[in-house]
Amino acid sequence: MKEIAQAALQYIQENLLVSLVFAVIAGFAGMKTVSLAKKTNPALFFIVGALGVFLGQFAILYFGIKGIIDQVSEFRLFFDLLAAYIGSFIVASLVNFFSPH
């Protein structure tokens, strides 16, 4: 698991600009999907998105989907954004579940 986490961090560092943009987009989308009416801090979008990007890359590597995604390399950005959104959704759900109402 440690090797997978290191590989996910290495991928994020190699594609830093794309990862930062995806973090903001996925964090916003994930937070708004979970709590549409609630006002949230824009910094929270980035934090949730950054954790979501890491979680998404970790899941891609852990489940062995990277080999399949590499075969259709023209859709790599789409799958990265989709994984970041799913990861952000999971993180935002946990934040919403544990936050005081």
C-alpha cells in the first residue's frame, strides 16, 4: 500500500498543474453534489479536491485500472477527472457526515 501511495503522489507531482486544476474542479463538484444548499469555504473545495485527486489516483493504481487507461491514452485526462470527482465525492461525504449541523 505504501508503494501505491508513493506512486500516486509521484503521478500528482509529475502532473502538478493538471492535478491542481482537477483538485479545484472536483472539489467544487464533490462538495456541491453532497451539500447543494450549504455555503462552503472555497479553500475547502481545494482541500477536498486535493484529497480526492490523491484518493482517485490511489484507487486507479490499487485496482489495476492504470493498464486499461493507458491503452486509451487520449481519454487519460477524462479518467483522471472522473477519478478525482469520485474521490472528492467520498471525501466530501465524510466531511458532511462528521460536520456539526
